[in-house]
Amino acid sequence: MPVRIRLTRKGAKKRPFYRIVATDSEAPRDGRFLEVLGYYDPLRDPAQVHIDEARIHKWIRRGAQLSETVRSLLRKKGVSTVSSQTN
């Protein structure tokens, strides 16, 4: 079961809100997940991102892969993912 860290969509129609979750790579976008790791609210000005860095690093150490969107959000927040992948 390869694990991915990716976004799952919540919120109302035309009012998106996203959770950052660890999930099975074959699960549907809004399907079951293993753990909530943070959230992303693109409608705030500026966009609001909350990330539990310790939990993200734990999943990366276990071999979880990041989606491109989550990798971009982590980069913008200044969270290092490269160093934790080599540990």
C-alpha cells in the first residue's frame, strides 16, 4: 500500500477548502484517508496554510510520496522535505 500525501477537497460549491492528508495512493480523492496533516484555504487573502510538520516528516520517513501541490505548499511555507527523506 503506497502512501501519498495529498489534498482532499471539502467546502461548499465554489467555496473550496482542502485538507492535507496521508492516504493510500489508489484511494479516491475524497475517499478514506489515514491521517489529517493540515489544511489549505485558498480563498483567504493571503491563502491560509496550516501544516503539522512533525507528522509530515514522520510519513515521509515511512516512505510516503508527496503530490506536486503539497510539495509546492510545503516549499512556500519553508518546510524542508529533502533532509527528512534521507534520514
